[in-house]
Amino acid sequence: MIKKATAARINNNFEGTVYWYKQAALAGDKSAYIKIGNIYDAFSGRQPNIDSAIYWYLNAAGNNATEYTTQQGLVYIQQEANKNN
């Protein structure tokens, strides 16, 4: 599933990339959660969806992928900073 997601990302296929990473996450691949968050945070050519990014980063943390909580925190800080501008 990760290979299919990577191929979709290389082809700049947002929907395909998200679909295959979600399938990998549902199958238990902890790294897929953070990859989905990253996609929503900064996918080439698309407007960031910070709320969705945070949702997936929180899922990563909730699935004991603790190394990813820093990324979630950074996105949250960025979101708050953008509100104040």
C-alpha cells in the first residue's frame, strides 16, 4: 500500500496518495498516519488543510507513534501564528 501511495504522490495524485496512505494506516502502518498529516499540511500545488493535518498527527500519537507528536505540535503552532497575522 505504501508503494502505491508513493507512486500516486510522485504522479501528483492527491486523492490516490491519501487513499493508499489511509489504507496503510488502517492496516496498522504507524508511519502512514504522519504521511497523511504531511500531505494535508503541504501537498504540492494544494492549499494546506491544517485541521486535517492535525487530525492525522493526533491519530499518529494515539497509535503510539510518539515520534510524530513534535510534527503535530509544530503545525498547531503555525496555525495559531497564522490566526494572529
